Amino acid sequence: MDIVGNIINQLSKEEVRFFKLYHSRMETGERKDILLFDYIRKSGNQYDEEKAFRSLYQGDDKNAFYRLRNRLMNDLNKCLLLQHYNEEDTLMSINLYALARFYISKSQPELAAYFLKKAESRSNQIENFELLDLIYGEFIRLSHDILEINPETYILKRRDNQEKIKQLRSIDDVVAVLSYRLKITQNFAKSDQSVVGLLQKTIDDFLHDPEIRKSPKFRFRIYTAASQILLQNREYEALEEYLLRTYKEFTKLNLFNKNNHDTKLQMLTYLVNTLFKNDKLKLSLQYTDQLHDAMEEYGKALYDKYLFFYYNSLVINYSKLDKAKAIQVLEDIRENRKITATPFYEIFIYLNLSVLHFDLGKYRESIRFMTRLHQLDSYKNADKALQFKISVTELMIRYELRDMDYVTYRITRMKKEFKELLKQEQFLKEKDFMYLISRMDHFGHEASFRKKLSEFIDKHEDTEESDTEIINYTNWLRDKTRKKRAI
């Protein structure tokens, strides 16, 4: 696993800019660490360590290159910590505790106590009991050097805190058992009663403390485990019922607050997507409105984080209810730099514009957006599997434009470009589809081809794998078959 490459490829534009400024403050001139940084960033997922080494050093000894790479990783991590020092509560608490430890090592107990108090306050706000245990231990040790610190106060605090940690571990036990039972239990689709029953039985079996049962932290941990497992198992009907029940219950009990606001927005996002998956589009749009209202809360603290999910909710629902409106939403997103600055979101916009125009039969508009998509830097650095799926989609558009020469040419290129993917079992469907689309004009006079076409449609009818297709291959082929027969 290339750790340095992973770090660099995940950097935002602001983080790249900050890193360059961070380094420019020290020395000027050509620097090999910056050259390596730029090389990895431009290479994206295609980064070749051997080529990077050859471009920077002479000879075969790689020790200097490895030292350079390790120094670059350390500098990147320092820079990221500096840039995001106080952006997130848990990180800020840890940073304050680290400062206290630093001043303890410098024999400056008063400064250490000051930052420990800050760390204690932050950790209490976010209920980080594990960190509080460390903080109270440091206070007790500092009482040897600072008379004003009464060790009895912090001994009592630590004992009380250890009870809370014990409770958390009880919660972790229940969550672990619940996750296991959900994973091995099947067929939740017809009713959520089995899910609710399983939740209650697991709690009854492993948790006997009534206070913990009432704990918001416990309820949120159970929600996280249950929703994630149901989502992974694609138990969408059970997930819908569970989310609706849980969201209404949490709202009624006033469990949502600023500290868990992220979870509330996540729950609404899950609800929107699950209702869409279950074809309850109008209800999905109602919860989309609730999501937007919730994004406005607490001074729009998480507004930007969930802005794309809000727009995505509109697009997926209107793509079925009103394609023209879905296109208008996407056009609006194209003007929003907060969204287009994220590479994946940029791909999402142009891909969906292409697909929606395809669905409307506007194939020239569809291919125009597909061409724009291929020109994006974010597409060039995208995962190979995604590029492959998009390329298969382009074949369908080109076929509708009757550009068969391009279809033939593109398939030849794709066989070379995606050679390794085409060997994998998970892409056999795409491989078969590419063959079929290349020979669609043989429908009328090749019985063997018509047989293969029918076999493909029968084999992939109503399969879950179609969820990963940008345009459903089976439905498209079936539609083409009907039109061919009608001629």
C-alpha cells in the first residue's frame, strides 16, 4: 500500500496550496521533496515508484529516495495537523492534551495544567471518556508539583469517568453482538418486525443496566450498527422502516443536538436514498426538504458538507419524476464552485447530464456532455473501474447515434485500455455486453447472435448487479431487440 500516494491523492486544493506555502517559508530553489510531491500528484492512481526514483536520483541505491519519501510523508502529516488544528472537536482535544504532555516534558507544570484544563473541557463536551482518563491521570501526577491541584478531586473524577468507560464497553459489547446477529440473519425484506425484535432481544440478553438503555450515546451506537448492516445487506425495506421509526423516536425524545448533528444529517440522507431505492419518490423528496432545513441549523455548521448530498437527492428523484427538472438542478450545481471543486462530484454532474439527455432521446446532447466528462482532469485520475463503466455507457450513446465505426474502434481500444479488468469475473457482464453491442447489426441474419442476446437478457434479468450500471444493459438490449423485431 502506497501511504504517501494515498495521502497526496486525497488532498483538497486548499490543502495542496497550504502545503506549498508551508514549505516555501523555509527555503527556496529546486527541492526534491516538492518535485516528488508534484510527480505523485500528477500521476494519481498511476504513480510508478521506479519512474519517480529514476527521475530524481542517479544509480541504483534507493536509500536516499526512501528517506526523501519518508520526510515528505512526515512533512505532509505535520502540515495537515497544523492546517486542521482546531477544526474538529476530537482532534482539538487530542492536540490540547499533546501540548500539555509537551510542557510536562519541558518541566513547565503550570503551562501543562493550563492546557490539561482546556483538554478536559473539550473532552467533556464531546464525551471522550477514554481521553479524559488520560487527562485525569496527568492531573494527579501534576499534583506533586502544583499545590493548587487537589489530587482527591481528580481521583474522584477518574473513578466516575471509569464507570462511564465501563458503560461504553457494555454498549460496545451489545453493538458487536447485534452486528454479528444482523449479518447472519436473512430475509428482513418483508417486515421490520424481525429487525426490531432482534434489536430488543440482543439488548435484553447483554445489557441489564436501565440507565445505559436510556443513554443517547447507546441509542446512537445501536442506530449506527443496525443501519450500516442493513445497508450492506441491501435490506432496503427493513432499513426504510427502521430509519423512519428511529428518526421519529429520536426527534420526539429531543435526542438530536449540536454534538450529534452530523448523525442527524446522515440519518436524513440515508432516509432519502432508501425511500428512493424503494420507489417512494414523493416521500423521499419530503425528507429531502427536511434535510435542507436541518442543514440550516446551528449556523449552517455542516451545510457545505451535506450540500452535495442534498443536490444528489433532488437529482435522483427528479431523474424519475421530471427529467427536465433534474437537468436544471445539475446545471445549477455546475455553477457552484463549492461542489465542483471536489473531483468526484464534478464527474457526477457531467455523467448525469449525459445520462438524462440519453433518457430523453437527445443523443447529441448526451454525447456532448460525455465528451466534456472525458476531458476532465478528475476523470483522468478516476478509478479504472469507473472509467470502464463510463466507457461502456458511451458505447450505448454512440450506437444510438449510429456511429458504428466509432463503436468498433472504441471497443478495440477498451480491450487494451481495460485489459486487466476484463480478466476479472466481476466484469464478465461488461465483456459480454461489449461483444453484443458490437454485433447488434447482425440481429436479423444470425440465429447464433440472437440466441446469445436472449441468453444474456434471461441471465441478467432483475439481478442486483444492475445497481452498478450507469444505464441498465439488460433493459437497453431488450428495448433494442423489440425494435429490431418490429422492423
